[in-house]
Amino acid sequence: MHHNLPLRNKLIIMLSVMASLFLVALDQTIVSTALGKIVEEFNAFSSLSWIVTAYLLTTTITVPIAGKLSDLYGRKTLLLIGAAIFGAASLMSGLAGNVDQLILWRAVQGIGGGIITANAFTIIGDLFAARERGKWQGLFGAVFGLSSVIGPLLGGWLTDHNTIFGLTTDWRWTFYINVPVAIAAFALIAIFCPLLRHDKKPSIDYAGAILLAVALGTLVLAVDNTDKIFADFLANTGMSLTVLRSIMAAVVVAATGLFVWVERRAQEPILPPRFFQNRNYVLIMGIATLFGAAFMGSILYLTQFNQQVFGATPTQSGLMLLPMIAGLMTTSITSGQIISRTGRYKIFMQVGIVLATATVFGLSTLTPESSYMYEAILMVLLGAGLGVVMPVMNLAVQNEFKQHDLGAATSSSQLFRSLGSTIGVAVFGAMLTAGLTSGLAGIQNDPYVQKLAKNPTVQQMGSIESSDTLLNLNMPDIKQKITDASTVAIEKLPIPEAARQKAIEQFTQQQDNFAYKITHAFSDSLQRIFMVSGILMLGAAVLVFMIKEKPLRSASPDQTPGI
């Protein structure tokens, strides 16, 4: 049954939710630019991976659980809890006195972020009928695109000691900036958002939640920076990384099996098994998983390509993604409006996924000799394809279920996409490492590398045998520091000016030769990654064409399905 809620109230609610979602989407990109300063201040390079993984770990676990809880206790309650946790944890992250405190509060921040993410897309289904949701899903998709550009720019600006209201910013401001927005979003949701709770006595699936947390947490730790996170454990026990991952894989399988067994018997399961009896739901989960992996393969490595090949700084590489973001935002917003008018969504998914698939295959043609204009054209087309598919997936899965299942259904779509991204990044990272190891065989004998191997700063970055260290040595800011230090050292040598100039020229030539080897080995590896991403996207495209479209239900803007 539909009830009325003034459109003005709905708009205020959606703006506050979008602000919360923007903070969560912004968090990963804005913090990534500050990691270098954080590690430098705390002298904790070995803890770098935990700063990122702690947030990813708790977010992944929280999303499906928060989605189900919102079906039981209402979207408003969960959104308020999420905004409060995210804002408080952001403040405490900024106040952290050491890296251990920062990691702890990042994990808590991830819980808040997971709650917001799980409910932001779901609340659209509570406030608007299916046919009205397209325009909002499109706007939410645009929020994610916008955050990927603003994040690196804002993070770099805040980290570089600028002034706001007479106060000097630093890396801590990348967390502080979340606090006022979280407070404002909390207040607006508290005042204007209806309870959106269903008339059913809550029955929490504690066993399912614990088993799901164990399975997801172990899976994330098994594929995300495992070698770095468990470096001390591996060194102290003598256990190999392969054995550790095998044990963790066994834990994931066992926990997943028990989770399925528990869910079949639970009164209100976290992830209802009956969902998987819905053909479209299964197809959409498959699409989300494959799409998530292919999407990360495209975005993550395009940024690295810009840094390694074009010599762009992290901030510049973010700006270089603008063509893709422009394409994404344009089609995301436009397709959402058209879907709301026509009530058709499958054709948009089909066109978008085909365009994205073709373009990802096109990325495999990028080489160090490619122009940025060529890359920019590919990015516009890729963004246009992604901008259609991303928001429509949520719309399609919501259209399969009734109101009381929207939270669990929508959050499960986000979960599968997140898992696809996490596993995809791990697989692509292994492919990149293998490609670089093969392409850079014997580079440790390079005169330039041998000189750097004796440098204490380089030793702190990691082993010169590591492909990650070699890539870092070719980053623009690191290269500039190495060049400056070498020039100063040569200037101090008691040799004639002509000999000094010759030594500088020789060093520059050696550095250029090293950069040539790195960029070409990196590009060759990247071509294979883009090919695999294209194959994954092609698999998703096949599944899209198998979906059986159901009509989108319509209602007036004031009618509110969820209350």
C-alpha cells in the first residue's frame, strides 16, 4: 500500500543521504593521497596496508548485515547509526596519536561506511516507486564518479598544509572534513526521514551474521595485501604464504557452508536462500561480481598507467580521469531520467555493458607511445558505458522484490560487486607482479638499480627485488627526490666541472633507461590485465542479455511505497 510523504521532505532526505554517501565514496580516494604523510609522521611504512585494509574489511562485512537489519529496524534508524559512527570515527582517526589507533578507528569508520552504503541505495526504494527510482539511482551513480575526481584533489590540497579559517591543514583534515557533513546529514535525516520500518517483530540471525563475518573477513584478508599484513607472522612461524592462504581458503569454505546451512533454518536470514530461486536475482549477482572485478581492473590501473607512463602525480592522474567521469556522470543522470519516463531498463543495461566491454578491450591497445588524447577518447566511452550499468543494477534487483526485502536484496548486490572488486584487484595484482617479474628479469644488475639498492630511504620502501618497489622508484615524486639527492652528492665531489656535468648526464641517462624498461614492462603487463578485464565484462554482458525484464511500477512523486 502506498502512503503520502511530501516531495519536499523526500528531496531533503535524499540530499542528506547523498551527502553521507558522497563522504563514504570520497573517503578511499581522499585518504589514499594522505597515506604517504601518515606513514612518514608515524614512521610506520609496514602498517600502510592495514590503514587501507582495516576499512575495507569492516565495510565488506557490514554491508549485507546492515542491509538486513534495516529491513527489520527501519532505514532511518540504521542511517542515523551509520552517520554517527562514521562521523565519530572520522574525528578519532584525525586525532589518532599513533598508527595503531588510526587503524582501529579506520576499522570503526568502515562499519559506519558500510551501514551508509547498504542503506543509501535502498532508501530510494522506500521513498519512490520503481519507475521513479531511475533518476535517483542515476544521481547516486554520478556521486561516485564525482568523488573519484574530487577525492585526490581535495586530499592533496588538505595534505599540503593550506589554510582554512586561519587553521593550517594536514593529513588529519582528510578525516576532519567528514565530521560537519556527517552532523548535518544526521540532523536532516533525524528531522525529515520517516521511520520506514515494517510491522514485523525483529528476529536477528546472530549465527548467520557471525558466520558471514568470518567468511567475508577471512576472504578479504586472504586476497588483500596478505603478504604485507601477515609479514611478521610468516617470518616468525616460517609458514609460507601459499600455506597461509590455503588455510584461510579452507576457513572461508567451511564458514560459507555453515552459513548456508544456518540461513536455511533462520527465521529472518541475513541473505535469504529464497533469493537464489529468483532467476533475475542470480543473474544480477553474477553481473555485479564480474562487473566489479572488471571495473576495478579498468579504474585502478588506468590511474597507475597515467603515473608510470605519463609521469603524472597522484593529483594529476586523478584529473586525467576527468573524461571518463564526464562520460559516466552524463549517461548516469540522462539514462536515469529516461528510464523514469519510459519504465524500461534492460535496453540501457545492454547498450551500456556492450559499450563498456568494447572499450575495456580497447584499453589493451594502450602503450607507452600512446597519446593522452587516444586514452581520453577511450575513457569517455568507458565512462558512458559504466554510467548506465552501475545505477541500473540496483534498480533491476529492487524491482524483483517486495518492500520488506529491499534492504537485504540491494545490499547483497553491493556485496557481490565489492567481492568481485576485491578478488579482481588481488588477481590483477598477481598478474601485474608476474608480468613485471618476467619483463624485468635481470634488472637488479642495472647500474641505476644497484646504486639505489644502497640508499637507506629506498631500503625502507622495500626490497629492490620487489616489483612494487621498482614501480615506486619510477613514480614522479620519488624520481625527483632521487634526482635531487644525486645532484647534490655529485656537486660535492672534488672533481672538475666538466667531469661533474658528465656524471650528472650519465646518471640522467641511467635513470631514463630504467624508466623505459619499467614503463614498457608495466604496459605489457597492463595489456594482459585489460584483456582479462574485457573477458570478465563480456561475461557480464552475456548475463545482461539473459535477464527477463519486468515492468517498473509507477506512482506519483508524493506516494511513498516504504511506509
